[in-house]
Amino acid sequence: MAIRLTRLDHCSVIITDLEKARAFYGGALGLEEIAKPRPFDFVALWYRLEDGQTLHLLQKPQPDTRSPRHFALRVGDAGAARAHFRALGIEIQETGPIPHCDRFFVWDPDGNRIEIIHWLEPYDPATSGAAELDR
């Protein structure tokens, strides 16, 4: 019997400065910080997302290198999100189109890349997908 994966539970990223991370994730993104599990003996910030999902920030002495690697946060209005980040002076990177989707990227203070995504319609691989799977 194969396992059945139901959804993404959490994502972890590396941070170096707790206060800058709190200002970005709690301030700019408006996420609610929650207590990390009691047994953890390392510095980590946990943030609540919708439907029981969480975002974990793990403090390390050095940030990860910048790369295309990212996680995505869904919004209800990408235009309003752009205006929000611009008003805060946060750099926005526009990116290639996906059918029925409005999206862009921002970076946290440690250079972690975050996609801000608004699905105008649910993704349908039958109508919007590539002709073949990558091999």
C-alpha cells in the first residue's frame, strides 16, 4: 500500500537575525508567531498559517545562498499585495506567467525567496499544463 500525502504541513527556512525576521514575517507579512515545541533546544520561530500549516524559521550563523529555491504564500489579491510591499520599500521581482495566476517574488532579510501567488482560477493541468512531463 502506498502512502497518501494530504498536504504540505510546514516549510523551514534559515534566518540569522531574530528581530529582522520577526519584523518581516510578523510585520510585513502579518503572520502570527506561535510557541515552538517545548523539547526544542535550538532557536526557532514558528508562525501560524491557515488550516494548521506552519512556517518555521531556524536561526543559524550564516544565511542560505540565494537561489531559485522558494516557498509560496497564497494571497487573495496580488495587486494589493504588490502595493503593500512597495509601501514598505520591499523589493518585488516579477516573474513569468502561469495561466490564470498573478504572482511575484520578494525576499526576507536573509535572502530567502518567497513567491506571493494569487490563483484567479484553480490550476488545471489538463488545460494549462505542458504537453509532456519533463524527462
